[in-house]
Amino acid sequence: MSGVTLSMAPRSEPDKTITSETTKPQHKPISQQQQQSVMGGVMGSLRVIELQLVAFIMVFSASGLVPLLDLVFPAFASAYLLVLSRLVFPAHGSASSGSQEIFQGSRFFRFYVVVGTTIGLFLPLAYVLGGFARGDEHAVRSATPHLFLLSFQILTENIISGLSLFSPPVRALVPLLYTVRRVFVIIDWMKDVWVNKTLPANAPVKDIAWFWFGRSLAVANVVYFSINLFGFLIPRFLPRAFERYFRERDEIHAKTAEDKRSAVISKSQPTDNKKAD
């Protein structure tokens, strides 16, 4: 999410254990291989869980708990991305053969991703389900729009990351568009739980704990996704996508120009030979 699915897209790397006459076999340390396999397994499991949760979230999010503006937003965003992919940032022909990865994160970044998945998806889902169980309609209505938009973001990122039809700038705009909208939705959520919701006098301890859990969760989401938007997506993720896109475009243009020059030279050589004869 928020660029996670796209930045963590699986890479097709060459086998470095193959030897040739000029290269020596390169073997990764066993500990490094184990660490990469463990982290890859964790991230893969998170993706499977996210996709399973998307279907569940969309079912109860479409039951009248989501405002009309948030219901329409995914359709608008999808149409806008399709227009950009066709008219403004079309995919290059060589993009399908290269890696789909835009941003290669470190171990700390992967931990940051797991924290974001927990704060943005799992805990809000538990909060909504707890609201259903407790009959707290206010909690359900406050957090459901965020989950609804996040579910569409995850779904869109997973679809686009597997298609070479979309160029890096278009793929990078998916988390950017959804995160901008969700920040405003989460601010409304925080306003609901901090301003519009109050505890009755002599409330039980479990009600007090539930009340502050909702408040803390809303604040945590505002903080995390604001940092994600202004500290990662805008200053790092989006520029990296544009840099890769224009670098690929320049390489293709340079190769095309070189092929044209080669074709002109090859055509002129037979003519010169005939004149010499």
C-alpha cells in the first residue's frame, strides 16, 4: 500500500551462479540468502492477506457506510490513470522486459511497510469489526471510508504492478492519489472520535479503553500516512518513477537514432561501391 506493492514488485534477477569464460561464480552468503527468503516470505504473505481482506472489506464497505464521494473516487482515479497511461505517460516497449520495481527498499523500509500495514489495515479492520460486535455504529461509520479507499488502493496497486501496460509514473500516482484522499478521510475520522464522540459519565473500564483505542488509532493513521505522503511518496517515490521513465525514453530514442544512422550508412555503402566500379 502507498507505494508498497509497487515498490516491492518482484524482480527477475539473473542467476549469478552461472559461470562463463570471463566471469567467476558469485555465491551469496547463506545467512544473506536466508534473510532475503524470510523477508520475501513475510512480504508475500502480507500481500496474500491483503488481497483476502480486500474482498471482505469491500463487502461491508458497500453497505451504505461509505459516503458517495468516496464511492465515486476509485472510478474517477481509475479513469484518470487510464487517460494518463494512454495520452501522457505511455509505457515504453522495453518496460515489459525490465524490472517492474521502482523503489528498492532496505530492511528498515520493509519494517516501515509492515508497521504501515498494521496501523492502516489490520488495526482499523479490528476496530470496525469490534464496532459491529459492540453495536458502536459511530466507530464503524468513522473508520469504514478509510478501509474502503485503502481496499481499492491495494487492489489497484496489485493489478497495475503485474501489467507492463502502465509506465512507472502512472504506477507511482496510484498510491499518491489514494493517500491524498485518505489523509482527508482520516482527518474526518479523527474529528469524529475526538470532537463528536464523548464518553458517558461513570463509563466502564472496557468502554474507556475502547474509546481511547479509537482515538489513538485515528491519530496514528494521520501521523503515519502524512509522513508517508510528505516524506516518501512525494520527495522520493514519485521522482524515482519519473527518473526511470525518462531514462528509458532517452535510451529508446538514442537507440532509434543509432539504428537510423546505421541504416543510412548501410544503404550508402552499396552506392559508393557501384560508383567505384
